[in-house]
Amino acid sequence: MRFPLKLTANLTRYIATNRIRGVKKFPLVMMLEPLHACNLTCTGCGRIREYKSTIDEMLSVEQCLAAMEECGAPVVSICGGEPMIYPEISRLVKEILAAGRHIYLCTNGMFIRKKLHEFRPSSSFFWNVHLDGLERTHDLCVERDGVFREAIEGIKAAKAAGFYVCSNTTIYKETDLSEIAELYAYLHELGVDGYMLSPAYNYAAVMTREIFMSLIEKYNLMISPIYREYLKGERELTCTAWGNPTYNPRGWKGPCYLMTDKHHDTFRGFIEDTPWEKYGRGNDPRCEDCMVHVGFEPSAVLGANSKLGDNWKLLSWQLSGKMGGAGRRSDADSGGNGHGGGQGNGRTTPWQAGDATPPGQLVAPDGSLRVL
Ligand code: SF4
């Protein structure tokens, strides 16, 4: 399975219920930004710049939960800013899980080791660690040395404690895809369960490259085949930005995660007062080159511009995936995630103790990372 069974079942039930009720616009993933402050100043981050004047503001846990209830999305992606510096992050996670929602906790990974003891593994909870390349590249992107290594240590600790972990990578024009292939090979060995990957705002050309296709075949990429077809220019999709609404200390950000024309006090106001017909390609010049995940992956799942056979494609995509990296298969519904209690993949490395790191390999026999 590409995702935990419980997540797929809940999402399917939720979509079916809304369709039966005739709801036209309903969210799939709530992007919850409890704060915009961050311990890093990454080159490509819009948040610390857009929200500079309110960088000290924070939502209370109660505000987050009230917004989550109003919106109703079955999946909550906690992002920011850096959510791990939100003082009540573990309580927030606990309360959202208690409400039966699924969580992706998006983090730069710097505080996973420090705060891991505050969290419990669950089949509804993923650590989602942002990595834009191998050590040198990633540390350059985040403008600080040591971030990649700490994130990797965080991933190892989380896997050893039995958590689900996925990674999130933005592909820029300058990105060397063979480096991403190396990164994935390394994360796969660590037992990482899935890979989110999104082209930067106006850079979809990458998706047609052969090496990209080989990543899709080899690893548990969490990009639907329909969104992929769109990125490759093989089909049209209309933007469904309301499928991934963003809530932050200023309110519901409209129209989308990327653009801010207005903050709405309520989710209902966001849905009803946003002039949706004015956005998307051909309607707003700012949307012309946009192909981002938050605008178009919900379109794929919600069946906007659907074609015969799409449901089958989505089903076989879900069934063909495999979490757990190079190690044993995850058992998503065994209480925890079924792959705890060991480091990474639980497999014997081909190297013997004392061996030097083989050329071209990233991991030394003792599990440490080769300096790149
Ligand atoms: S096309 Fe992109 S920028 Fe425009 S509203 Fe949709 S997600 Fe936002």
C-alpha cells in the first residue's frame, strides 16, 4: 500500500459522503500554520518574508482545533514556519489525532530528536521532513551547515521509534535529478515510507525526464498518476485550490497556499466569498504557469476533468505502493506502524565493520553518512 489503509479508507468515505450530499467544494487537506516563526531562513521560503510583520503571532491550540472542525478535512498538514518550535506542538498533534484526523507534520527535522519523546507512533501520523538535496545542496538551500545531518538523525530516530516518515522535496530548475535519485536511495535504506515531490511554481519540465520516471518506479512516491499526467502535459486539470485550504494566525488564506488576496475569518467565508472563477489559468496572470501540488493534486483526487478509468488508475496506484523503504513492509493498522524497534530497514548491510565507505555509496558500515 502506498498510504496507510486507514487513511485511504477514511478519505474515500469522506469524498463519497460529500458527493452524496451534493457538496460542491470540500477540502481534502487542511494546511495548518500555527505560527510563521522559524529557526531557519531558507532561501526559497515565502512565509518568513510574507508574514514578516506578524512573525511573532501564534494560533492557540483551541483556535487550531476550531478551524479544523469548521473545515472538516480528514487530513491536516501542520506546517508553518517551523511547527516544531510551536510550544504546544505535541498537544496539538494529540488533539487532532483524537478527533480522528490524519496528520503530516512538516518539519525541517532539526528538533525531531529533541522532542520525539513527546509523540507516540500512530498509523495516522507522519513526520514529513523537508529535504531539497544531499548534504551540501540542502545546507545551502537552508543557509545553515549541519541541517541535513540533524534532519537525517531525526529520521533515523523516528524510524527506530516506530513512526511513519516521509520526505518532501521541491524541484527547482537548478535541481540535479541524479542527486535526488541518490537522496532517495539513501532515504530508502533508512526505511523512509514515502516521498512527496513538487516542482517549484513554474517548473514542470522536470517531470518528463527519464530519470524522474525511474524514481516513480523505484520509490513510494506520493504523487497521484493523474497529477503526474498533468505535469507531463498529457492532460488538463483545473485548479481546485479550495481542496487544500490554508489557515494561519491571520485567518483563512485566499485564494490559495501560494497567493494571498484576502484572509477570511471563517472557512465558510473563504469558500463562499472567494471569487473562484477569477483564478486559474486564463483567468489570472499570476496563475498562468502554476502547476503546484496544492492547486492540482486535489483536482486529481476529486475527479476534476475526470476521464474514464481514472478511478482504476488511482486504486492500482494506491495498491502498487510500498511503505517501509528497503526494509520490511509496514503494517499500517497494527496499532503503531509496525516497523518500529529497529533502525531503518532492519537488514544486514553488505559491508563489514571497519570497511571504508565504498566509493559511490552514501552510508558507511556504521550507518554514518559519507561527507559529500
Ligand atoms: S492556479 Fe496556482 S496560484 Fe492560481 S489559485 Fe490555483 S493554486 Fe493558486
